[in-house]
Amino acid sequence: MPNYFGDIVPGSSNVNDLINKMRFIFKELKNLQMEKNQLILFYAIGKNTEDKYYHAHFLIDCARDMLVAEDIEDKLELICDPNSYKEGRIYLKEYDLTYEKGGAIQLKGAEVLL
């Protein structure tokens, strides 16, 4: 069963806004689960390089109660503009816990939502 790795780049979010958005997404994803308390969300916030706003990287560990990528993307579109022909705001990919040999360790300083 897949886990997911990704990032969101909302048009204009500060750190506190992104923290609230990630907590909201966690609650929304938990509502999709058939079996409760089987979801872990790791996330880390970074400053955009081209403007004064922020983005978030995340890992979703849902291996024990599989979530579907399309459902996750629908939830992410609640907090972030959808991708367009000109711009990618949401990136989501299946994730192997050995991803680039670092796994979740790569999200240094990440907050974990259980």
C-alpha cells in the first residue's frame, strides 16, 4: 500500500497559515480513513525562493489504511490552488519509505501529526 510524498505552494501563505492548513489537511485525511488512527503526517515549512511567502513539504504514512492519491489531491485543493498549465502548486507522488535512502529523516525539523 502506498505512502505519499509531496509539497504545496499556496499563492500567499505565511508560516502560521501553513501550520493551520497542514493541521486542517490532517483532519480531512483522517475523515477519509476507514479505520481511525492509522495515519501519520510529517511536514516541514520552507520559505519560497522567489517571493516572501512559504511552502510545505510533507509525507503521508497511510500504509495501514490506504488513501487514494486522487482523494488526497482533492483535499489539498481545499488549501492550495490547483495545478494549472502554467504553474504547479501541488506535487504528490507515491513514496517508498526508503526514498533516496533518507526517508522521513530528510524532513529535518518536521512536525508530526498522529
